[in-house]
Amino acid sequence: MTLRLENKLAVVTGGGAGIGQATAIRFAKEGARVFLLDRTVEKAEETKQIIEKNGGRADVVECDISEPKMVERAMKEVADLAGGKVDIVFANAGVNGKLAPIETMEVEDWDQTMCINMRGTFATVKYAIPYMKDNGGSIIINSSINGNRVFSNIGFSAYASTKAGQAAFMKMAALELARYKIRVNSVHPGAIDTEIDGKTTRSEDLEEVQIPVEYPEGGHPLAGEAGKPEQVANLVLFLASDEASHVSGTEVYVDGAESLLRG
């Protein structure tokens, strides 16, 4: 049986948990050698162990995507280990940031979310291009329903802005990189059962700007519950594979129709 990513070299940022981990495992099962770029090396090592127990290949490279020089060095290290080329990049790493009213949100909190989600995505793509342009490949950006179909999550102004920005950046990159046969797409998850929500900081005055909204019973129309990281990974795998050879510049939603209800 032919593996869908056989002999491909894939980079996954934030591969230590959640969607990044599920995707890295999925990539490896389909034959890719996976490079896990993560600022938390210990978590990435756990993913590596899972991959290797399943007979796959994985390497861990320490990288904080908010530091452009670290991203540049990490991509060079990957290329050096991989024979000079990269086939797939999943720009997944990101944060929810702080939920706060616009009026009281600290500029530093806004900047931190922008730096990690928006500039980090830009740096990931920028520094991967030299190792992809000779052979082509696939770049997938992990965006969100927030800032694209959904604007009702009050307090998420910084996060939603970065996710809208990622979608716009994806489309610009898809056109610019088409000459190199590099496809660029974005995935837009809804509520997914991961660790990231537990790391979100909420401002104490957030309730003052909330707008009460009542949804019909069952906020997740298709499944009745939040999605799983593996469901997003299945979509990312398709976009990374040659099966999506004519798909570029496209936003793909994976939310069980949640955003159509909450928009």
C-alpha cells in the first residue's frame, strides 16, 4: 500500500500537543519524516516518542516562533538534517492570548498575541520558502473560525484579528508562491478539545462588555460536542498530500457547522 506522504519531509510548529501533535502523528503514519518545532521541547519529545513507537521518524528542534531568528535557525537545521529540502509546513503554533475589553486591554497583551500568531506565522512561512522553492510543496496555516466566520466571542479582538490576518496572508502567499509550485491553504477549526483553552487568561472586567446571546440547544450542530484534534489532522493531511494538488489559496472550515450558527 502506498503511503500518502511517503518520503516527504514535514515541519510542524507547536507539535507538542493538541492539533499539532495529532497532525504530526498522522503525517508520520503516512510516511513523512516529521520535524517538530516547539518552544516546549519536553512536550515535543513526547510526540516524538509516540511517533517512533508507531514505527515513524521524528526529530525535535527547539523553536519559539515569536523569535524570528530562532525560526530562521530552526528551518536551516531542519534543511541540514533533511538533505536541503522541505516538502510540507504546518504553521500551527499559536496562542489564544488574553480575553479583555478593547478599552482595558493592555497594549502589551495585544502585541504578544500579534507577535506569536501573526508574525510567527509570517516567519515560519518566510524561512521555509528557500527550502521549498526548488521542489514545490504544501504550506498549511492553522487559523480559526474566529475573525473569519465568527465575531461573537467578545474579548477576542486580538486573537480574532490575528486569525483574520492569517487568512489574508495565506491568500497573498498562495499567489506569490504559485510560481514555485508551493500550495498555501488555511484550516479553520471551531471548538476543538485541546489544552489551549485552559491557558487562556480572562480579564476581570470582561463581563461588562459581554452581549448575551442564546443559541438553540446544541451549539455544535453536527456532533453535539467539540471536535477532536484528529479530525483537524485528517483535513491537514489531505491538504498536505498530492490529493490536493490543485487546491491553493483556500480557507477550509472544520467545525461541524458551528460557525454557521454562531456567526
